[in-house]
Amino acid sequence: MPAAVRKFRRETSEISCCLKYLLFASNVILWLSALLVLSVGIWAWSEKDMFRNITRLHFIALDPAFVLIILGCISFQLGFMGSVGALRENTCLLAAYAIFLSVLLMAEIGFCAVAFVLKDKGWIKDQATEGLKAFIRHYREDADQQNLIDWIQEDWLQCCGIDGPKDWDSNNYFNCSSIAIGSREACGVPFSCCRRRPQELIKNKQCGYDVRKEGYPVDRNIHERGCLRAGEDWLEAHLISVAICCVALLVLQILGICFAQNLRADIFTQKSKWH
């Protein structure tokens, strides 16, 4: 190739290496993170043998392993299209990446708008209540959901039940009528409802036994506040932090769309000058 042509191509190259490799590096990180999340989700499902017993799912949207699989799949596709599209300067992949991000962005904005409009009508509270009811009813039947509700009650919100400890009566193991069939947990609550005692190193897993029986001491040493109210209190206390995180996520998505579109424009500009 003549030197003049090579010089012309170098001088007319419009692609920003900084933009290209920034988009590539950020999406490689997303792709690897998604691969890890997806692997954990698939492993969790395989451990529960859910692939052959899909009918055992009672509330699939709240199954932690299923949520991990969905998030992993979406992030994996995004990371793949963004990283490969940027590295190979593939305009089709970059366009698909920008469209995919745009659809996600519009869906998130739409969900936030609907939630804001319906917040005074109790829609969000109703959905949260139904989710917690499903967790309570199927406690002991799914290890992932059991660990999740225990984490919510013990570590995150320090609460018990939906509106209070009495809600655990809707679970077959903790229902007071289960005394007749010999359930030791009857008229009790899970250990995650118990308040941690000072200097307690190992939590007593039987601390919730019999606490809802008549005649039990007034000081039951359990969380009396329901998780629904505790969640509302937590959201009010951390509203600014939650808003900042949401805005930051939206800004990152908008930047991803802009970067992909700018890189596509640079590639088209370069190709047009070469021809």
C-alpha cells in the first residue's frame, strides 16, 4: 500500500481509543460479573433439583435463584454485546447494545412512574404483602427463600411477620393447631424473629418456641414490629441513599447508550472517509 494512502488513513481516523476501550473494559467487568451471578443461580437451582421439578415453585418471581438467573442472563447479554461490539468495532452489536439498554431504561422509568402514581393506592404495599405471605407459607419448603426471610427478619429489618409475629400462624409448622400433630414449633416463630441478646455469640435456634402460646411471659425477646412497617421505616430513613443509587444507575445506562452511539458514529465516519 502506498505511503500516502497509509498516512491518509491514519490522519482521518476518527475513532477515539479512549471511548472504545472504556466501553470495552466496563462491559468486560459487567460480563464477568454476570457470568458469576448466572453460575450461582444455576448452581442454586441444580442443588434444589428445580430443573426437573419446576412445579415445586410457588412464587417464581421471589425465588432468589430464579432472580439471579434472570439478572445474570440480561447482564451477560449486555456485557457480551458491549465488549465485543466495542473491541471489534461492530456497528450491529453496538446498535443492539444501545437498543437493549434503551429498552431497559424505559422499562425502569416506566416502573418508577407507575409505582409513584399508585403509591397512595396501596399497590406497592399489596405486592409486598403478597410476597411476604408467600415467604411465610412456604417457609421450610425452599432453603433459599427460608434464608432470605431469615436475613430480612434478623439482619436487615429486625422484624417478625408481615404485621407482627401472629402472621406466622399461616405457616403449617408454626400454626398453633400443629400442636396436635406434634410440631415442636407450633405457636412459635422462627429464630430470626428473636432479638439478639447482649454478648450472645451463638444464637439459640429454639428461641422462638412457644412464644405465641397463652400464658407465655410478656417479655418474649422477639421483634414485635412487622416487616411491612419496618420496610417503610427503612425506606424513609434511607430515601436519599436509595434515590442516589437509582439516579446513578440511570446515569450509567444513559452514558452506556451515548458511548455506544458515539462509537458507532465514529466507525461510520471513518469508513465513509476511507471510501
